[in-house]
Amino acid sequence: MRNKLMNLIKDNLQEKRDFRVRSEGEEATLYLYDVIDDLWGISAEMVARELADLDVSTIHLRVNSPGGDVFAGRAIQTVLAQHPARVIAHIDGLSASAATFVTTAADEIRMTDGGFYMIHKGWTLQIGNEDDMLSVAKLLRQVDESIARTYATRSGQAENDIIAWMADETWMSAEEAKERGFVDAIDVVTKGSAAQNMSRFNLNAYSKAPKIEPPEPDHQAYRAHLERRLQLVGA
């Protein structure tokens, strides 16, 4: 049987995990720009360690992630929710799977106008006998119900509707996500920037992922850049 979680991790494996933290004054910015996974991506331990050292009043959580392990996502959501700072989540391109659940810890969720937001039922890995499989299936059902309750509280949508959307692997544009209450505001950004952010990920592990093409290069801007460089050389 095709293992979707392992395929998602394998297809998006990077030599260096894209998790960065910048702090200035009373504000800090966390960049969650990778797969969420304790071994091959951004782990809950990494996030918890950084948060423990942050003595700020506002945290900006910048998200561009195809998701990952549901339990790692749950742990990251928990440590964010427990931090005393005001948390503002910015979906800079893609927030899928476990990444969407992480953002529910935020006091405010903002999404770029060209981004995508996807919810589905949880995935995990298990090796063992029939009893082990039944046990993990029961656990996943409990996790899905817990996540659906959190989505329902955050969005105001009926829990049964959310479970149905999760079962159907539902992809939402920024407008749809805002209309359904999953995000609070839409940010208008430079044309093509959201597509550029999302196009770095391989989404073949998902059955209904939209085809995301990188934006066409801005030839006029590149030509202006070259002309400026030539003027400097001529000077």
C-alpha cells in the first residue's frame, strides 16, 4: 500500500531544514517553511526550544508548508498556544495538512491572496499486528475528531461539515478559507509570490492537489536590473 506520509517527506526532503527564527525588540518571527516531521523536517522539539528562549510580546509565524506528521503538528500547535505572546500566523503560500492545524494556535491568521489551505484526515505510520493496527486506527479517529473540534471552534463551522471536508481532502483558496472562517484576513502581495513559494513543494502524495506552476519571470524587471549593473560598471 502506498504510504502517503513517507512519500510526502521523501518528495520534499531537503539537505537543510528551513526553520528560522528572527527576533527584534518585542517581536519575533518564526519561519515554518518545510515539512513537519520530528526526523526529516521541522520538529516539535525545534519549535519548543526556540519558543522557550523568546521573551517577546508578539510572534509572527510565517507558514509555507505541505504538512507532515499529525502528532508533530499537534505538539507544535500546543507549544505555540501555550506561549504568552500574541501569535499572528501568516500563510505565505501553502498551508496544508498538519500546517493548518499549527496555525489554529494563532490569535490571528492572515493568508496571502494566491495561497492554498488544505485540510484532510490525519496520516501516521505503524508497524505491527492486527491489534496494533486497530489501536492506531482508533487513535487516528480520536485525533481527527479532536482536530475537527479545534477547526470548528476556530471557524464557527459545524463539526460534521469539517469532518466531511477533511475526508474529502478539501483545498481552499484564500477567499474560500476566509469565507469558511479558517483565516481572518487576506493579504494582497506581489503578483506571483505565493505561487513561487508553493511551487517548491512536490504535492504528489495528495490526491487532489492543484497544479501549481511557478510564475513567469519578470523580463522587464530583470532587464532593468541588468541596465543598472551595466551603469555601475560603466561608472
